[in-house]
Amino acid sequence: MHTDVERCVRAVQSKDERFDGWFFTAVLTTGIYCRPSCPVVPPKVENMVFHPSAASAQQAGFRACKRCRPDASPGSPLWNERADLVARAMRLIADGLVDREGVPGLAARLGYSVRQIERQLSAELGAGPLALAKAQRAQTARLLIETTALPMGDLAHASGFASVRTFNETVREVFALTPSELRARAKGPGTQTPGVISLRLPFRRPLFPDNLFGHLVATGVPGVEEWRDGAYRRTLRLPHGHGIASLRPTPDHIDCKLALTDLRDLTTAINRCRWLLDLDADPVAVDDQLSSDPVLAPLVLKTPGRRVPRTTDPEELSIRAVLGQQVSTAAARTHAARLVVAHGDPVTDRDGGLTHLFPTTEALAELDPEALAMPRTRRATLIGLVEALPDLGLSIGGDWQRARAELLALPGIGPWTVETIAMRALGDPDAFVATDLGVRLAAESLGLPTKPADLVRRSTQWSPWRAYAVQHLWATGDHPVNRMPV
């Protein structure tokens, strides 16, 4: 979008927050870059230059605005909507893969050469993978500086910098302030709970939280997830340790509290929470498309801004999808809870009732099929999936169509399971569970076709947002996943 100068100028002059994260405005006369909704007086048109990413603006020598904090804006929805190489790379970079495995690790995960990855990212985003990761590290550093009392040396290591010197230089370069000055400008970490990082997760409005949090709580696995004091809480398995996230909806942001065993996991934890709640979606684009269908228009008008509830761990979700085959939500939770108690890693939760991390694939590989209180065919399906998971490569940066084909090739896994995984684990916005009972009942009540093949053909009018249409269809019935817990 940054190449459409006229459209960008209109967004800046109207301070349109819907475009935050889509592009960044660099001001030639001041040397700073801003988000489109920056509250200051818009610069003259001739002084504006537009960049596709914060990293691109930083590489061009611009500093982040101290008023609008463009580095903390919602991410571009393109990386969640698209399935091409650049989008998959951006999802993995956001998850911290470059910091953990370097650019060669990113290239290996995507199946391309390092040169191809760098060329395509630079062509579209104005910055390569290292620059994009650096921009992300700077944002992580800022969060830690402003929300903790950590010594700067420890903080530099936790935010992914190789040395304190590099950390200091990057912070000054990006924010035009030293780390100490940034901390002095903040309200201070004194109001923070010891051991807990508190921050705000921005999103594009509108956001309808009922189905989002209602689904997560209604399907939550006891010991791994809970609803407590108005917040959804869950354990997180992270690259360097584990954590507990507490997520509370407010009108203009998600209040997020993270307790981590290793602060190097902060960036990954934030990204996974954003992914879980689908916070980088563009609800205006989604709702406009769905509203073009007279059948869905009243539903969208009633509750605009629905999001797709996702997961923090694609492999966990795939296992839970199999456990949920042809059983009630309550039964699926019970099966999952038994696996957690028997094979999950215990954790300590001083603020609630969370007890375990969901079991790893390696732990479930030792599972005794006879210990599963379910039909023999579903036991075989679960064991087959567990054995196949290491080779499937299910991840937020995965190839959606390849994953579908590989899952369908496994015995006992059909369209409902595949599309559930595609929608909630892989993040395909066009995934559609046409065989889901709730969807079929909704279709019948709305006068839509009820046979799956016919409903799939009818649903093409909603593409590429059929996963969001599912959320509206579920809402037509008395389904517990559509109600906010109390």
C-alpha cells in the first residue's frame, strides 16, 4: 500500500488508525517516522515519504516518533491473510525464529535459499530479515526498559542483543534516546507486579470479544487454560522455557500480563498472544466483504469485528482437534485434561489455578493407546497423528495447502479436522468447516444449503474470509463458545 501515495496521504491527513501497521510515514524535515494516526499536525505532503515497514524506515535513517510510537502499532494484516513466501517469512520472523536460528534457519524452514529470502523481503518491505529482526528486538528492548527494573546489561541479553554496546547503539538509533532516558520517560516499573511484565496489545477496531474469549474459555483444557477475574489465562511452552499469559479485553486494547521463566522469550510470547487473539486482522475489510452477502449482512451489522480464536501451539491444537472428533465440547476437554495430567509438564501458578503445560509430541509418543477412554478407531487416529507430527511441520509459517494434503493423507482425519486445524492452528482466513454441526444448523436457519458440498460452493462469496463467516454462523445458535464468561 505504501506505493499508493495519494491514499497514504489521505490516511495521514485524516489520522485514520485503521491503517496503522499497513505503512509508515517518514518526515523528511524532522527525520522521524510515524504511524498514520499520529496525533501531531500532519506534515506537508512534499515532506512525506512512505515505508512498508518500521525496519525500512529505520534503515533509511529515520527515528521512531515519541508521541505515536509507530514501532508498537498493530502488525500488517497482510502477513496473516497471505500464504506466499514473504507472508510466511514475516510470521516466522515475528515469532523470533531469526533470533533463535538466524537467516539460514529461516530459509531452511521455508525451503528457499538465503539469497531468495533476502531478495524477496527487501523488494517488498525495503528491509531484509536481519533488519526486520533488529527492529523487533528494539521494540522488545523498549518494552523491557519501560516495564521492568532489570539492569541494562541483563535487559540487553534478554531482548536478543549480542552485547550491551549494540543494545545501546540500537536504542539510540531507533528512538533518539538512551536506554536510561527511555526508562526515565516511562511511568516506571514500580507499579509492576514482581516477575510479571504488563503491556497493552493494540488492535484495529472494532473488536467483538465475546466469541473470541468465549470460544477459548468454553473449549479450554483444565490446568492449561482458565478464566479468572475477567481474564483468559493459559500456560505457554516457549523456546527457552515456559510462561503464563493473562489476557483481558478492554475497549481499546488487550491488557496482557506475562510471567516468563526466561525473558528472552518475551517477543515470542507477545507474538503468540497476538496470534491467539487474531489481533492483526483488518476487521473493516473482513466485515465489508461478508456484508456484501444479504444473508450475512444482518449478522455482521449486529456484531462487527469478530475475530477467529486461534492457538499458541499448532501441534497442541491438532491433537485437541482429533480429541474433539464427533464428541461434545465437554468430552473433548475431559480427554485433553487426562492427557495433560498424565503427560504434561507441571508448572507453578502463584496467581491462579494453572498446573501444566500441554504435553509435547515427544511425551505423547510414549502414550499407551489402551489408556485412552475413546473408540479404538479414534485412538488409532490420535496415535497416527502423534507419530506424523514431527514431519508435518505444522507452524504459523507453514504452507496451508501442503499441510491440508498431508493431514488428509492420515487415517481417520477428514475435512472437519483439517479445516479446524487450518483455521485455528495455521491461521488460514479462508478455512471453512462446512461439515461442522453448528455451521450446518446455522445454514439451515438462514436458508443456506446444508449439504457440505453445496454449502462450500455457496460460501465462495465470502472468500477470502470464510473463517470469519464461521464465527458469525456459530453465533446464530445457542452455542457456549459465543458467550463471554462471567
